[in-house]
Amino acid sequence: MRPVYLRGRSLISALGENLPQALTTLAAGGVAPQRVLLPGGTDWPCYTIDHPEQDWRKRAQQLLCSAAEESGLSSTRHAPLFIASSSLGIGAIEIDGDCSGDSLEFSDAVAAWLNWEGPVYVVSSACTSSLQALLMAYRLIGSGAVDDAVVLGIELPNRFSISGFAAMQLLTHKQPEPLGADRDGITLGEAVAVLRLSGRPARWRVCGGSNIVDGRDPTGAIPQTVARMCVQALADSGLKPADIGLIKLQAAGSPMNDANELSGMAQVFDTMPPLVTFKAATGHTLGASGAAEIALLTACLETGIWPQPDYPPDRELSHALAQSKPPAPRYVLADILGFGGGYAAVILEDTAAR
């Protein structure tokens, strides 16, 4: 496989309109989620993007173009573009009341907004969408088929996603507390994130990864499958468990899934590496979460800015979140566990830590 690197990134989220602003907000303690009113009078917290445009499509176009500019996409519009999302354009459909649109229509709109010249692919596999897209782009560049590829993670406002998770009783009424003693559910969030991958050297190298579907528990994490995901990602990267210096967890605040994820990790790592999650800062951004959290993770590792949980940890879990950036981890494992039984992980190398 040809080496593949992360050469550009961007993030628009509840933390701010770009990645530097997100780091500033994170360093200041983050933001509180907003409340979203659903039909029937219930309301739920959601980490929304602060943006003045009220029209859904115009807002989406402006956000995507801003993210593209921050990540430096002007020179790679000929490359393959992977659009990754759980909800695609469902927010616009809710407003219009027209259900005739499909994923092709949404991808065509995105390509037009970005003046994209290369091939466009849509990846919509629930929460693992953008991490699966990253692995597809990685394989494509690694094979020598192309020199560059772009992953665009999109999760924009809609009531469909919130209603579905609320109906399954998976949401918390308060801010989420991943690995916390009082965690009782997840909070959803918006994000637009870009990862620009290339065969040309850069600081962050994509080492390999894994993608597993195990539908035995569509809404829950199975420890044995978490372990298999890690083992496959390590084998694909040519690494051993002891090589991993940091794990970016899914950990969204679910009482059972947080515990099961750690249980699966413990089957692979005799000594657990430092742990981090960003769900308490951004919410769970579903299909965009893989790209969004890798953009934020790499930026945090470069700057030393780190999320600070402001709630008591669950002592029964045996493992807690790292309170500060671990000293120069060379290899980082990042995973996303998704609705429907999706398990995806990628391993990154910080070449500056060699």
C-alpha cells in the first residue's frame, strides 16, 4: 500500500464556525446544547451550529462552502469526493413536505455548491458513515488509483433523527456525560467536517483500519465485536496493542454502551492507553462524527488543548477519560460504533512523534 496522509481538515460544529474557534471554545469549557422542540410538545438538547441563515438549503450551502475553504479544497476539486451522512437532506424534506428527493439529488446539490469536478460517492451507513468513507478514500489512494480524495461529513438540522432516537429512549434530557457516574443517554449534534487525504507526505499518516457489521444488537455495542474491530485495525496497520498511545472512544454517554465499549477494549489492551471522547463537547454528530472527531482530535493533539469533563466519572468502569493530552502518542486509534451494528476504527500515526 502506498502511504496515505491527512493534508487538510476543517470542522464547523456547535464549538464554532471553524477549527481554531472550536479549539478556543473547547479550552474555555465548551458550550451548552440548545433545546429542539418536537411535535407533541417534547423538547430535547442538541448541539446545534450557530448560523444566521434560516433557509435550510442556503444554510447548508454556506456551511459546506466555508468548510471547503478552511480545508483548502480549491486545488482538489478533481479528486473523488465521499459525501458521508446519516440524514442527508432530510431537513429540507421536512420543511418542503416533498418526499420525492433521494440521496442522488442531495449529492448532486452538494457537488454543485462546491463546483466539484471529480467523481462523487455517497456513504450513508448511520453513525459510521464518514469513518467508512475515510477508509474507502484511504484504500483508493493507497492502491495508487488516485493521488487525492476528500471526505465530507455532513449532519445538519432535522427532527427525524432526534425523534427516532427519542422514541428508542436513547437520549438524555441533560448534557451528555460519557463514562460519567450519572450518564443516562446521548445528545445529538450538528457538524460539517472535511478530511483531505493525499499520497503526499504530511504530519498525520493513515495507517489502516477496520469496518465490521454485527447486527445482533442494532442499538448496542457488543464487547467481543469491539475487540474484533480493534484486532483487525491493528493487523491492517501492522501494529501491536502496545503501540497505541491514545484511544478516541465512541463513548457518547449511553449507560450500557460506554461500559461495553470499554469491556471490548480491555480484551485487547492489557494496559489501557489514555482515553478521550468529544461527545460531551460536540454531541453525537452521527454520520459526520468520524470526520468531525478526527479533525478535532488531531488539532487537539497538535495544540495541547484538551476536553475537560466537568462531571464525576463512573468508578465502576475501572478506566476514566484522560484529563490532559498524553505525552506525544505516536499511534492513535479512533473508533465509531453505529446504529444497526456498525463498528469502524482507524489508526493514525503522528509522524512528528517518531
